[in-house]
Amino acid sequence: MKSDLLIAVTQLAAERNLPQPIVVKAIEAALAAAYKRDPAAQGQDVIVDMDPDDGDVIVRTVRHVVEEVEDPLMELTADDAQELQQGAVVGDIIETGQLEYNPGRIAAQTAKQVVMQRLREAERDIVFEEFIDKEGELLTATIQRVESRWVTVDLGKAEAVMPPAEQSPFERYRPGQQLKFFVVQVGRTIRGPEIVVSRTHPDLLRRLFEVEVPEIFSGVIEIKAIAREPGARSKVAVTSNQEGVDAVGACVGLRGIRIQNVVNELLGEKIDVIEWDEDPVKFISNSLSPAVADRVDLNEEEESATVLVPDRQLSLAIGREGQNARLAAKLTNWRIDIQGTSVVVEEEPEAPEVAEAADAVAAPEAAEGEVAADAAAATTTEAPAAEAEAAPAAEVAQAATEEAPAAETAEAPSAEVETVEAPAEPEVDPEEAKAAADAELLALEEELAALEREEQERKAGAEAETLDVSSDDLWQVDGGSSSGESKDTGGIRFAEDIAGFRETDAGRRGGRRGGSSARNRRRR
């Protein structure tokens, strides 16, 4: 038959959700601490053993075998222990007697306090052992309270804390909100295990991908690097360990369902999944996605890269406030300098071969310019009338040629030749020019008069054809038609009808004008 003590131990183990052996050891330690204060123990160490089957309790007084005795009541040497127990060595426990199990009220109070303390320690140890294995894992928990920027999370058997450094600046936490957390650290303290969780750790994104993408969990796809700005944007570099598997496509999923689940769990954080490559040039180019790089120049000594992108994609490659460039640098571990193609073309120095070719072309052209200048000077000498105007122009052309830079040598001779040859034309007398202009105006007036005469003759011929009554067809009358029908239909049967038709038409127009005038008079 079980004793009352064993029944109480079983019930306590069930309430505390603790294994029964742990509770039994706590009871034994509590009873031993209580019996040490009993005068019958005489200052000796006490050990209590409880039978787990029937609950019987045995209280024994013992002494420890040591090399040097410091407390004679609790310790003894090996020689003295040989007298009590054959073969005793240092470290053994020698039983010296037994005490009657009859605890009093004071012993019971002491035992109660010790039992509660030992049970709390046992609970802390169990929680610590349970969560120490979950360090670096993903847990789903509920926010319990938010106090002075510290968030307390309920993990069931324990509570975890999320300090401000582990909180996303774009998330707002409220009690009762259920989220996924990354377990950063599990430590042991006097008050129990201290569990620190995070919503900003890069491995939180890694664990979420392992949950949503089976290929990552099985190892077919590997996440090589993660760069994250919590709550705003992240970049994930993935590669496939199996031929024929699209790493980026598997992470995105059909119609983006897999990546969308990760985005929803991170409360709208944007995620870029890119292809990892062993070649730093390709990897850096991919890391700037969605921008497309034209060229990547590496400086391996300084671990820096200069990336050239089209001008229309320069802002896209840099990102808002440099976000895309920062994430790319963090992802690749290279210092990245992004430049537009137009800026590089302007700053690119002229090649030596191009400069030599330009000089070679400019030399013959300069010689031709000198020859042309000499010819122009000779022409100017032969034309005394134009000498006064040609000299200043030649001086201006020569001064412009001397001040022009070497790059414009090819254009200078042609300008000089044109300036010198222009005055070589014969000078025109103003009176002769005026007479020529008058002659041209007179010729134009005669042409206009001829055109007007032709127009008048054409109009006169047209009217003669209209009023021609010599034709016999004009006097023929249509069969079955009457004059009334002719008037109604507006048909012309006789030559007189032409004038009547015109008068009728003029009367209609005049009537309309007259009617409008009458109405105007009535309005006045």
C-alpha cells in the first residue's frame, strides 16, 4: 500500500509537469536539510532515501572519507574508515547510524521551503535543456506584453524577450499578435533561462525559406549569402546543387506563391532572389538586380568593383537612398562603385594612336591652307579696287588661325580661304545695280499684265458659250412637260429663261437680305 507521502509526490509531479524521479530527489534533499537541524544528528551529515514503490523513508547519518579532516563530525580519514568499513578509500561515504523518521513542525516548514526551491530549479533546468537545442531555430509565439520598447514573448513553458536591437523599425507589435521569431540566444541565469528572440536576424529569412521551399530544406538548393535591411528589403543569393533545377524559380514558386508567403510573414518586406555565381563579375552583376550592368571592372587588391550601367538605369542600380547598392555590397563582400556610361565616356582620355592620327591629318591640311592663303594674297594684289577691303579680312583670318587650338587646325585653312576669296569678285556700281533692279520690276509688271489679260479673255469666252442661242437644241420643248413644271423644277427651255432664272435667284438672295433688314428695323 502506498503511503500518503508517495501519493503527494505523484500528485505534485503531475501538477508541475515534472518527472516523478526529480520530485522524489527534491523531497529527499528537503528531508535531509530538515534532519540536519535535529539534535539527534549530532552535527553529522544526513542522507534520506525514499522507496519509490511504497514511500518508506530511511534517514541515515554518514561521514565522508577524506585525506585531511577539517570537520571531525562529518569527515574522517581512510585509516579510521577502515575500522568501520573494510576497503574504504578516500571519497567513500561511511554510514554511522540511522535516525527515526518522525519529522516535527519546524522540520516540515524547512522541508517545504527546500522542496519548492528544488522544484523551481528543476523546472528551470528542464526549460533550459529544452530550449538550448532550439537555439538558431524558428519558433511561432505570441506577444505577451510590450514594456518600454522591450517585447515579452510567450513560448508556453517559458518567456522570451526581444530587445529593441532585434526589433524591425517598420513593424508595430501589440499584445496577442502571433509571429515567427528566430531564437538568437539561450542562457542560464539565477532567475532561470534567458531566451532572446529576434525579428531582424538574417537567419530568420533563411529559416523561412527552408519552411516554404522543400528544395532548400532537402539540400537541392543552397542559400549562399543573405543581405538584409529588416522591414525594407533583402537580397538572397541561391545556387542549385542538382543539374536541371532552377534555383531562383524554385524559390519564387508558381506565380510567386512561395516567395509571397515569406513576404507576408515579414509583413511586406521586399525580397530579391538572385543567382549565385563563382565568378565575381557575374555575381556582382546579378547582385544589382533589377538593374542590368554593362560592364564590371574588378580591383582584387582593394576588393572593389566599378560597375557601369546605362544612364536610364543608374537610379535603379543605386536604389532609394543607396539601398540597392548597399545590399549588393553586403551580399558580395565587395565595395561597389556604380557609374553611368555617359560619365565614363566623357572622362575617358584620348588614345595616343588617335592623337597621332589627328596630327598627321592636320599637317597636310595646314600646308594646303598656307598655299590657299598665298593664292588669295596674289589675287588681292591684282585687284587694286578691292585691296582696301581684303587687307583687314586677311589680317582677321590670320589672327584667328594663330589663336585657334591645335584640335581645330583642320577647319582653320578653309575658313581663311573663304574669307580671302570673297572680296575677289568685281565691285558693282550702285547706279547700274539700281537700273538692273528697275528693269526686273518692269518685266514683272508686264508679265502680270499679260496674265490679267489672259484671265479676262478666258472669262469672256466662258460667258459667250453660256449665252450662245445659235444652237437649235435650245428651242426644243420636252414632250409632256408644262411651263409650270419648268418653273417648279427650275429647268431652262428658252433663252429668256436664263435671264429670268438669274433674276429669280437674285431676288431670293435679296429677299433674304431684305427680310433680315426688315427684322433689324423692327428690333430698332
